[in-house]
Amino acid sequence: MTPNSMPAAEVPVSTGLVRRLLTEQHPDLAGLDIQVLANGWDNLVCRLGDAYLVRLPRRALAAQLVVNEQRWLPGLAERLPLRIPAPVRTGQPGHGYPWSWSVVPYLPGDIAASTPADPGDAALALGGFLAALHAPAPADAPANPARGIPLAGRTTGVMTQLPHLDDLAERAAALRVWERAVAAPEWDGPPMWLHADLHPANILVDHGRVSAVIDFGDITAGDPATDLAVAWMILPASRREDFRRAYGRADDGTWARARGWALALALVFLTHSADNPLMAGIGRRTLDAVLEQ
């Protein structure tokens, strides 16, 4: 496989910019120490003192995602069993920076992609979290053209990315999984609230236990199978049924679509992570999990 690089930043983002924005808009926070924590596909994330993080979009596509988080996360946080980064301050464009940005609480823990959780705890915690999150969403919930949609809408991408798998037997096995998944009945319930980007780099682990779910930039409404794909991304096969029971309402069609979503996301990570070994590793492990059954 020859992967591509992650998207480039469309505007300069730096700790200096963070300091200038804070000084102008939140001066009581401007004297705190600022350190880059992550420079991801969508956002620059900086540690701000001991209690906060600052999230600045690094490309236009992500700017609306931050606005969505600012609007919806405070209300969702009140009913979820795990902590989420609901913004505590919001920021406006300034100093040549064109978009809104957020100050969010620092949530202790390490990402599950580098510090795995106890599998039994993760199965129950994530199943219960998604059972609470997946409630009918309002009509004005954020739209997302790629997440929460009928699984067949991902077919073009999957067919484009499958040839990047060098192993012909693996490619054929993946195609069979995909064909079974898209043949499953479509979601016919109301659009449900979705995290829509639930993978091991967006799950925090503290002392072996899942402690928080982060990065709700893709929040949307639609088919809950989108989020249930996390069962193949973080859990061993022996714990997936525990997760399914904790969730409580994944019928066979939804479970089949969830496996298809896991395959689609694994291919995306493998295809677009030439300079991001963490995401490439998630993609590889997810693909192996999807194909092991």
C-alpha cells in the first residue's frame, strides 16, 4: 500500500497565535503555559495550563465542525456517562486567523490507540456510552455527507481504496465483507445522534479504564452503525458481544453494517496516513479485526 499524506494546514496555526488570541479575547487565561499537544487532520490542539485545552481549526472544512461542537456538546454532556470536551470558552476570528475556536476542559488520560484499555471495561463503557448518546436527534442536527449515511454511500470510496491493499487475498476478503455489509437492511429508524468519528485516538484511557470520549467535530445524526464500528477498532473478538449487549439494541442488520463501517474507515486510515503512523496503525489493526471473522 502507498498511503497519502494527511491534509495540509490551510492557515498558519501556532502557540504564538493561541497566545495572541487569548490575550485579546480571554486575558485571564493568557498567562497560562501553552504547549502543542496534537496537530491533527482538522485541528491544532494545545495544552493550556493544567485545566484546559485550546482547539483551533487548521483548515476550512474543520471550522464548521468546531461551531457544531460549541452549539451541541454542552447539552449532550449532561446525559452521557463518560466525560466529553464540551467547550467552556469560545473564541472568535482575530490576528489574521479566520475562524471560531474553543477552550475545552483538559480530560485526564491517554488515547486508547497508545494506551489500551482493559477490554472488558472498554466493552461495557463504550457500549453504555453509545446507548446513551444514540437518542433521536433534532431536525437541525449537523449534516455530514460521509458519516451516518446509508452504508452504500461509501461504496465509491471503498472501491477506490481497495486496490491500495497489496495482498490480493486480503483484498478479495475485504470485498466479500463489504458486499455482505451493504446487502444488510438499511437503517429505518429516526436519525440518531452520532459521534461519527469514534476510534481509538478519540477515546481516553485513565488507569486502564475508558475515561472520556473526545473530538466530536464530525457530530451528526443518522445510522447508529457508524459509531458501532468502534467494536472492531478497539476490542478483541472475544469482547464484541459484551459491547453489543451493553449497547442493547443492535440487531443483526445494524451489526453487519457496523462491520462494513469499520472496513470503510480502516481503508480511509490506511490510504491517508503516510505521515501519521498512529492513524495508519489504527487502520491496520481495524482491517485485521474486520477480516478475522
